[in-house]
Amino acid sequence: MIRDEASARRRLAEELGLRKEGAETYILALKHAYIADADAETIESLLRRGMRFKATDEKGYLPVHPRLALSNLFRSFGDRATPAMREKRKMVDRLTAELIAAYESGRGLR
């Protein structure tokens, strides 16, 4: 699972620009592989940012794999060549590795 869930939520919110509710909902969806009871604004925000999609049952949502979801977030930033953005990319890579474990566990892959 996620080594430090509070830190992961904080990094998603503060460093990658998700609202607190969006970070919590995304992590919850990773852990359970499905989410059905989040507020509409949060769900729409995650959709716009490429972090979730509608489940085939049309009642809930599935999380996008962390490698793709965090890449989607990172690409939304401007100049990625600055030293600060290179550091942010390293943080994104570390966070991705942490979140993949939750994603795979939620799907019974680990």
C-alpha cells in the first residue's frame, strides 16, 4: 500500500494542484479500484485532469493508472525545463511508484 498516505495526499494537492477532496478521492479509488460516492465537482475535476473514467456499470468511476494520471497532471504545467520543474518531475516519479502499489493492490494484483 501507500507508505505515507497523508504525504501522498499533500503532494497531490500542494505540489500538483489537486483540490484536497480530489486527492483524497483519487487515493480512495486507487485503494478500492472503484469509487461511486464522491461529489460531482470532485469527480468532474478528476475527469478533466485525466485521473479517472466512468466504469462500465455507469454507476461509478475507476482510477486511471498512477503512471498515466500523474503524467497527465505534470504535463499541465508550463516550462518543464527549469531546475524547479526537474525537481518536481523527480517528486512525481517517486509518488507514482508509491501509488502504483495501491492501484495494483486494489485490483488484486499484489
